Amino acid sequence: MAVVAIVGGHCGDEANGKIVDHVAEKATIVARFSGGDNAGHTVINPYGEFRLHLVPSGIFNAQVTCIIGNGVAINPTVLLQEIADLQSHGVSTSRLFISDRAHLIMPYHTLLDALEEETRSKDALGTTHRGIGPVFADKIARLGIRTGDLLDNDVFRGRLSSALELKNTILTKVYGAPPLSLEEIYDQYCRFGEQLAPFIRETSSMIRAAAAKGEFVLLEGAQGALLDPDFGTYPYVTSSSPLAGAGCIGAGLGPREIDRVVGVFKAYNTRVGAGPMPTELKDETGDLIRTKAHEYGATTSRPRRCGWFDAVAGRFSVQINGLSDIALTHLDIYDGFRSVKICTAYEFNGEILTSFPADVATLEQCRPIYEELEGWQGSISGTRRFEKLPAGARKYVSRLEELLACPISLVSVGPGREQVIAAEALNRQASTVDS
């Protein structure tokens, strides 16, 4: 067995949750390592349909230990609601644990997030208003409050008092907003602490112990590579790294302990909020993709921008994540398309670019250069072997492998857990989860 990281390949919403849910039945531990409740993983299985924002997608497998790692920002209200919803559907949370090093989203974080976006006006970044940016800013500024602080009321009060004094100064003097009450927040979060105490513990040692015994540890990322603060479309990025390398830091593993990195890509591209997207389709085709795939944010319900697959960005993601293989999702959305396109390069001021630009201003002016492939008719949702796919679908998958220089080991042909063509059926050299 191995330590495997599963990460988003483009701008998030690639169906990471489905892939994790599919693979997790073989795992000992599934650990979420980044982001917060700004990310939503939709999972459809015999328990029902779920939109998980904090709990790892392996929670539906009774033998799996699920960990919310130290790299995750936690809103206690959201987490407790999620736990209650799972329990109401008969899903056990007895093997769910929260790192005592994970940072807490406080009421002032969500308030400041909304006020900052409002102040930016037309230059707003399109955040989810979940307080993610402010909580990670406080983490780096050493003003953060961690889940472990909830286990000692005196420690928690001291940290809250110090942080809130500064935040209230900003709220009142910069934004003209009323101050927040220390007592109200203290009482509320003490109650949260009582409810969450059974879940909070030092979790990195649990992950390392399982890895040392050769057990299968699955690291679940959030969002996608193009939202990384360093390598993404800055400043239109998220506040923690969604890359595979962050799996080590966000879970407490050494960099040599990850054995395999699976990148999840949709068969097309989507993006939520502001930021450059060269292949965006503002036409009937884009609307058709959005309608067929129900492309609306699991967290915000905002309509996603849709477009053809961007292989330039995809190659970049393969490189910066060190992907060993790819899980391709939503291939069935192209059922009935007479032809499909792949962006193989950009045109910028008369120059052909085959590398992903670092500068957003350049990227915003890039025009996609497309390669058009034959589509296919009929439904592939019931297909379970690669050779049974229509010729157009097989050709599309193979061409993506060539352009991304990375094997595709899983192909999803529908939303259900069972609607996956696995590596064994692809008749390729790609390794399986057990290798």
C-alpha cells in the first residue's frame, strides 16, 4: 500500500469528492489537508447525495479513519452541521478526528471577508465570504486561534481577547462597523469546544504511524492547482495551497512519504468567480455544458463558467503537482456532441505560447488555439470497460494523455460511485491504487 494524494487539476470543482469516495474503501486513513468550507465535495452513494465542505469524503466507509488535518481552516458551525447531517443519514462519525493544530474561523473572519470584498467593488476577487482569506492571514500573522485552544477555556479566552481587540479596532475605525462582543463569542465557542472535544486530538502521529506500517493513506486536497497562491492565477487564487506538496505540510508527513499523486480533471474546464479563463465559452455550448453537468457551486450555488479543456494549464498542473496519473471526470457530459475541442496552445500578440503564463495580464489576453476531435452519440454512463467506449471517447482520452504527458487511470462516466472505468479496464500501463 501507499500514501496517495488526490488533488484538483484545474480551478477546483473537478469531482475530487467522488474520486476519493470511490477509492477510499481500500484506505486506512483519509485526511483532508487544505482549504476550508469554501470548498465543496459532492458525493453520491447508497447513503444519498452529500455536499461535504470539511469532513473527508472517505467518511462513508465504516472502516476508514477520517482526519481533518492541521492545514484546514475550520468553521465550527459548518462542521457541526455537517456531522449532524451525516449522522441523520446513518453515517457513523465515530472515526472522525480533527487536528488540534487546525485554525478556527471566527466571526470576525467572515465579517472582514465580506467587508473587504465590498470595499474592492469592481476589483472584488469573488471570494465565498467564508472567512478563508482572513483566517489564513491571521495564521501567518500569528494571531490565529486553533482547535486545541478550545480545550482550555482560560487559554482560549486569552487568545480571543488579544485578537478581538485588534479586530474591533479595524472593524470600527476602518469600516465603521460595530464592535463584536467578547463575551458572546467566548460563550459560543466554549459550547463549540464542548461539542468538538471528542474529535480533537494530535492527528499527524496517527497518519505517520499508518504510513510507517505500510497502510493505505489517502490525502484529500481541496480546490485546484490554478488557485494556488504561488503558481495559480494570482491574485484570483485561494488562501492555502491546493498542490500535492501541501499534502505533506497540511497532514504532517515528510515530503518523501507521498508515493503517488492523482490529479483530478474534468473533461472540460470550469471556474467560479473572477479570474482569467482562456477557454471560457460564453455561448450555447457553454450553456449546454453547464446545464447538462449542473455546474453550480456546491458551496455558493453560483453558476460556474464553462469551457473546453485547457491542456496548456493541464500540463502545468501535471508538472507542479508531480502527477503520477489522472482521474478524468464528467466524460459523459460530452454524450451527443458532434465534436469536442481541446486547447493545445495560446496565441498572445502574434506569438504561440505552449507554457502557462505567470502574469495574469498576459493570460487575460491569450486566445486559445484549438484542436477539434470527433464526438460521439449515445450514452456512455453504463460503460465499465475502456474498449467499450465509442471511438470518439477513446480517442479523446488518449489525446489528453498525450497532451498532458501523464496516464489516465480512472474515467468517470456519471455521478454514481459505480460509474467509473478503473485502471485495470483502461488496458494501459497506469498503476492501480494497490501498487
